[in-house]
Amino acid sequence: MTGNGTTLELGTLRSEVVSMGGEAVDQLDQALTGLSASDETIARAVIDGDEKINETYLTLENECARLLGKGEPLAGDLRFVIASFKIITDLERIADLAMNLAEYTLAARRDIVPEQTVTEIGRAALDLVERSLAAYEHGDSAAASEIVAEDDQIDERCRTTSETVTRELIEREAGDGGWLLEQLLDDVTRVLLTIRDIERVGDHAVNIAARTYYMVENDPKYIY
């Protein structure tokens, strides 16, 4: 895997991965907007857009396989293509999680809206995704290291948000004299699943950063 032709092909692959990343980021951004505003129209648009992401993923998967099959690749080129393949897998899963958030929006009761902290932590996870893609695009291993280091912060915010939002939701139901157990459990479950999926978005952002670091530095220390 040498020569100017291959260099151009690798550059094209990088651009296409970044473009797919932009699509996944847009899906997540719209899903968070729909969740915050309880907007069913936005939620349905996110769900409808998932198929396009899946098609892009399959196209790039085939391209990675084709490049890996060309001759005897240089070590750096090999790491780049493998990292790119792993990254598009994370991006496809981020888009799936965005679709999950959209489905939670459709399933929610209209009078129960997730607390603002839920979408705030979603925006923090979205920021990690955007930064990890920028690190990949520019081969920035230092930025990748910073993103990996922030994973614990996202996890802690998810934990405390789960506790806070669930407590507030239960207290709200009790204050209304409800205690309609089935509905209450549905609401609590939906909120917890929403936060869980947001945490997973952050995990995929860290995966992208870890693969970028390995790609640039030939050091797998962040891959786990």
C-alpha cells in the first residue's frame, strides 16, 4: 500500500470518514433537540435518517476492506485503515443511539419532559464526539489523549444525573397524588435509558480518540 495513488485513496477515505462523522453528529444534535423540546417531528426525522448512515457505513466498510487487500501495506497505512474501520463502526453506533433518543421522545408522555440536565450532558457527549473527529481528521494525538482523560467526567455526570432526575420524577408523581405504578416505572425507565445511551455516546467518542492515538503514535494504551 504505497505510492501517490494510494496516498490519494487514504486521503479520500479520511475525508469520507469525517463526512460520515458529520452526519452522525447532526443526527445526535437533532435527537437532543427533539428530546429537549419533546418535538415528535424532529424525532421522526432522526429515525428516518438512520438508513442513510447505515448505507454510508457499508460503503466505507467495503472501501477499508479493499484498501487492506492492496499489496503489502506500510505499517502506518495499515494502522490508519484499521483505525478508520473501527471509527466508522463507532459512528454507526452513535447514529443508532441518536435514533434511540428519538424513539424515547416519541414514547414519552407529553407532560413529562426530561430535566434540562439530561440534554446538557447529551451536549457534553456531543462535544466529545466532535472533538474526537477533529483529532482523527488532523492526526492530533495530544487532543485524543485529552478526550480519553475526560471520560470519567462524563461517566460521573451520567451517574449523578440518573439519581437526580429519577428522584425528581418520583417526587413529582407523588406530589401530583399519582403513584400510578405502571406509568411511573415507564417514565423512570425511559429517563434511565436515555442517560445510559448518552453515556454510551461518550464511550464511542473515547473509542474514536483511542483509535486516533494508536493510529498516530503506534501505541495501543488507550484501547480497551
